[in-house]
Amino acid sequence: MNEFLFSYGTLQNEAVQLALFGRRLHGTSDALNGYCVAAIEISDEAFLAKGEDRNQSTAVRSDKPNDGIRGMVFEITSEELLQADRYEPANYQRVSVVLASGKQAWLYMAKAE
């Protein structure tokens, strides 16, 4: 069974897709309403050793009704979703969200501190 994954950052990068999944992902534009993007500093050395930038973006819930994050929704396999779990920094979590299109998708965001 395939899964939907919403990306608003690194996983939209073709080089990351090729390194992680061995293929270029095909997706469609979508949005996540009720969230905004905030800057976060990554301290996970395993993530940084992959050549990723220490400064990343994370999704955070917003109280502002017009806030939303534009990104891409990709259809991936369950195995690829597990690969994405291993790729993301240690302080990120995978959560289920409903996108503007109505699709239920997975989203990676920093864990609340």
C-alpha cells in the first residue's frame, strides 16, 4: 500500500530523493493549512554528516487562520516511508495531517520541546 508524504523542504530536492530512494519522486503541489514554517537548528550529527545544513525549517501549528505551508505531496511506498524515517533528524517526528486537497499525508516536523 502506498503512502502520501508532504514535503515543504529537503525532500523536494532531487539529489536527496535520488540518494534516499534511488529514484526521482513525482508529486503534486499541495498545502497544509493552519501551519507555518519556523527556523530550527539541527544538532543531530548523523543527519549533519549527510551534508545537510545545520539550519532547517520545521512546520509549526499556527493560530492565524490564513497561515499555510505550500509544498509537494509525493506518493511513496511503505518501505520508502521507513527510509524517510531513518533520514530525518532525531528530533523530528512523523505525524498524520490532512492537506488542502483533502489527502491524508505524513508530515515531518520537529518534536515539541
